[in-house]
Amino acid sequence: MKQCDDEQEKKALDQRRENIIGLGDRSFRKNYYPQLRRNMDRLERFKTLLDHTPDMVMLISLPDGIVSDVNQAVCRLFGVAETALVNKPLRDFPWSGVTDFIDDILRDDGQEWHGSAVIEQKTAADEFVWLELSYQKATLDNHQFCVIVGRDVTERVAQNATLNTLLSEKNALLDNALVGMAWVKDRLIIACNQRFEQMLGYQTGAVIGQSTRILYDSDETYHDFGSEAYRVLCNEDSYTGTIQLMRANGETVWCELTGNAIDKSNPHSGSIWIFNDINHLKLSEEKAVYMSQHDALTGLPNHRLLSDRLEQAMLAATKQRSSIAILSVDLDNFKIVNDLLGHTHANELLVQVSKRLQQSVKEIGTLCRQGGDEFVILFPNLSDSDKSVARIGTVFNAMETPFNIEGQSINLTVSIGVALFPEDGTDFETLLSKADSAMYQAKEDGRNTYRFYRQQLNDSIEEELTIAFGLRKALDEHQFELYYQPKVEIRTGEIKGAEALIRWKHPTLGMISPAKFIPVAEETGLIIPISDWVLHTASQAVGRWRDLGMDNALVAVNLSAVHFARGNVSESIHNAILNTGIVPQMLELELTESILIKDPEYVLDVVKQLKEFGCRLSIDDFGTGYSSLAYLKRFPVDILKIDREFVKDIATNQEDEIIVKTIIQMAKGFGITTVAEGIEDQATLDKLQRFGCDRSQGYFTGRPMPEKDFIEFMLKNRAEQPKKTQVNPSSDYSI
């Protein structure tokens, strides 16, 4: 058995020998040799390649950190032979300080990893170089290795350092520049310097990526400026413009912008802009312009600015065929006052005078100081020369109250001369000369008065000026009085309240018609305190009527369009009602078309508030306005007053009859009470009754009368009425 086994073994050995060739002391299988040879040649070539590459290559065994192989670049770095590095621990290499780097390589976490680092390494020649080391984990024959590739990046690091230095210097240069700079693309801010951010009040980096729209006060300005700027950049090398930009906090700053397109054919694709803050310069220019056009003491416009404004006013007046008034105003006896007060206090007094006069002129004219105690007032856009009368009156009214200087009460008066465009001249110097001439005439005629350059005007408007001067005094001295015209129920003859009508009993002119002084009051603004007085006085009166037993006591008061526009009419009405203790239903507010068309939305809001408060609302003179029907739809009115022009001839005029009948029927459809004005005979009253009109107001059913007479009229009317159950007048106010 043993012999058999030996034979088989021998036979196998012979077979193996046939396949082996001898090479000295080493033998290989015939079929392995060519492949091995090729692999060895390839390995030698690869080794030669690695040795000749400038990059350093190391193969590190893991996890022991023993160097398995290195190329010649590694040997040159450390200045030793390959044998001094291979099979040595990586940590024993003469590194200049890469402990963290080696720890990262030799970590044993079972994960695939790779990484890189840039280190500073000392060479064998005692020079320091920068190395960029890349490393990656690799597996070979189930053994873990780390491949490290190193590259000398000393030149690159030096270049980066130089570049960083240049960038730092550039940024320092840009950030310390005296102008703001921004790179804009498609109107987005791509980059900017620090000065740009400081100039416009933004935090560092806050504007990057933002639209340049944030720099402008409106979309319109943004689009207009951009369109013009980029249009110019398409045709020229640069664009320069001056504009007010918005700061981050909403304030404005004047800037001069200069832009250059990177590509002229497409400036939107990129442009560089320089922002120069010229706010201080602009403000200085504006101040210089202001000082050149204004009086240093009072701040009023001077002769130069007044001349410019007159030129503009004359152009407008010529187109509109309107008038202009030039008033030369001189303080009376100011030299005496100046000597008494001294220069400083006299100047203080002039400042007070200028403020007073400015208040009287307001926005409707221009007040100018000529020098010393001389002033000039320009009133443009007068529909006719008579309109200047009310303006003159406001000036005299402004001077009525004594001035106070250092505890001294000083009364001042003025003399005024008036010249009119175009009647008295068509240029500034001529008009001013004639106004001065008229002013000197006023002084010769006793001071504290006015004179027109043309004497016939002085004669024709004496009464009007007396009215203008006297309005304030009339209010203060209780010269006004209310008359009351009854409103009578046509069907029963019962009084249903009254309309309050103002009268002025002048101490020298006697009774002055409202038609004369109301327009002047509206021109001067005195209509507001006058209206307040009317509301309060009428509310007191209707309260007395209620206390005397008048059923559903009611008083109607006309409201002024000026009161709506320039005063708080709602507050005035509330105060009158609350201060007199009446209920809102006792007050009827009459609105004219001039009120309704002035500012319909504002008036509608006020009317709704008053309606909700409880006041009654009526439209006066209904039928005369082109939009009267529209009011019924929009405004919550209770009463329509049919204008007397339609009422007075209905007994004889068929057209008027049709109009009145139609208004009454239409009002009934809306559930609105109708009142016919101007009834002067029985025939008219009879027709109105047949048409179904609710109430009458006119001389035939009751003239306007003082309150004392109205109360007697009311009591007599009540006594003539059939007995009926008394109703609490404050609890039932049905129309």
C-alpha cells in the first residue's frame, strides 16, 4: 500500500517538473512567467514615473502607521535615502508640526475616508515650503493602507498672500474712499463699498442683492431715472445726474451719480456707479438761494422773489382773464416807535408784525418785506377788482390787537395803497410805483386807511371795505342778530319750526343784508366763527321753544361751504348741541349744492356722521343744480327745499308747475319731506297743497322775525290749532 502511494506521488512530481523551467535557483510555472514579467515591467515603469513626478507620494500601512513605500520627491524633501524612510513609522518623519494631520490619518473607525491639509514644512535645505497634502484610505489584499499625495504649493500660497494683500489694499482703498461705489447688474446691487452703505445708512452687506428701487422715493422716480440713465449709457461713455435718494431711515440725501457701462451695447448687464454725497453742498446752495430771495430779519420773501411771483401771476391772470392786486403797506408813525423802543426791540416788533400779516395773507397771497417798516402784498387770481376789498379788510383786522414788547402794549396802524393788474400797469415796477403812490395818498388822508391808485375805485367800494373792516368787530360787539322765518304745515297750518337767518345791525350803516357781508366773511375766513355763533345761538333759541311747549321744536341753520372746507363743521355742531342741552333732532342742517360738489366724498362722510348723531339734513334750493337728483341717491337727507324760482310762478306758469309737481312726487317716492320757499300768495299755497307739498316757507305764511316776535307768533298759532293730546317734544321727532 505504501509502495502504491509513493508511485503516485512520484508520478505527480514528474508531471509538475514538465511544466517548470529552470532559472538558476528560482523556478516559475511556465504559464505564469510572461504575465509576471509584464507586471514587473509595468511596476518598474510606474515606480520610475512616481520617482520622477514632482508630487510626493507615500503609502502608509494601517493601522500601525508604518511607511510601506515612498517616491523620490519624499526623499528629496527630507534629504534622506528611501531606505531611511521605508518601514519606518510615519510619526518619526521630521515633520514641522502635523500632529493633527497624522492623528486624522491613523484613526481606526472602520469607515472609508479622505481629506486634505495645507502645512508648512521645513526642507533638508533648511527652507520652509508649503505643502498641500491629500490622503485617502485604500484596501489591498484585505489590508488597509493610506495613500498620501503631497504637492509643493509654496508659489501658490505666496501668490494668494500677494493677492489677499492686494485685495485688502483694494478694499481699504474702496472703503476709505470719499465716494460711494456700487456694481449694478439688471438694476440689482451686486457689490458696493463701505462708504456707499454709510452714505445711505445701511448695515454692512444689507444692500447686496437688493434692487436699486430701495434708493428712490417712488416707482415713478425709479423708472424715470433708470430709463434716462441707461438710454445715455447706450450712446455715451458715462452718465452723470443729480437726484435725491432715500436713506434706509426714510430721510433723503442729495447725490451726484456717475455711471459707466461695462458693455455699452448692453448697460443693464453690468455698470459701475459712483455716488457723491452733495447734500451739504445742495443745502448750502438752497440756503444761498433762499437768502437771496428772503428778508434776513423776518424770513419773508424780498423784492426779487416778489417780482418773480408777480411775473408768474400775470401770465396766469392773462390766460384766465383775472385780476391781481398789489398792496403797498406801511406802518404809521413807526419812526417814533423805533426811537422809543430802540433798534433791537423795534426789530422784534417788526417780526411780530410780519407774523400777523402773514397769518392774514395765508396761502392766498405773498407777503414781502421791502425794508424798514414797508411791506408789499401780492394777491393773485382775483375774479374782479372788488375781491381785493375783503383781502384789504383782513390786513386791517390783523393790526387791531395791540402788540406786546417787553411788557409794553403797542398799538400800530397801517396805511395801504392798492394798484391792480392789468388796469394800473402790466409790469412789476409800474404796479409797485402806483401802489406806493396810493399808499402815500392814504397817509395824507389821515393814515390807518387805504387808497386805490384810481380814485373812482375808492369812491365805489367804500361801503364794501367798511363791511370787511367791521366784521370782526361785529362778532366781538354782538352786532349780529338771528331772525326766524316759520315753516308751516300746509295741510294744518301748524308751525313745524323755523329757519335761522342772520342779520347785521351796523352802528352807522344800519341793517346790512347777508347778501353783502356773507361773501366777504367767506373770503376772510370769518364765516367759521360766525357760523359757530349762529349754531350756538339758534340751538339756544330752539331749546327755549321746546320749554314753551312747541311740539317737535326744530330750527334750521344754513351751513357754509367754507366752513366745511376750512373748519371742523362736525365738531362745531356737536359743541352747539351739547353746550345748549338740546337733542340733535331739534337741529336741521341745510346744505347747498356748493357744499355738495366741493368734495363729495368728504362731505358724504361728514353728513353720514351727523345723520347718525341724529341731526336732520335738508338740501336747500333744490332743482337749481345740475346734479340735484344724484344727491337724493347718495346723501341721506330728510327734507327738500324747492327753490323759490320754481315756486313763485306756479299759479301762472305751466312749466314751473310741472317741475314743482315732479319734485314733490319724486320726494314722496324717496320718503322725503318737501318745503316750498318763496310763497307770497294764497293761490300759490293752494296749488302746493293740491300737489301734496308738506310745508311752506315764505312771506305769506310768515316773515323772518326776531325771536321775541317769533315766540309770540308760535304761541298764537298753537292757540289757534285744534286741541290734541300733548306729546313730549323731546321724544317724538318724526318728520
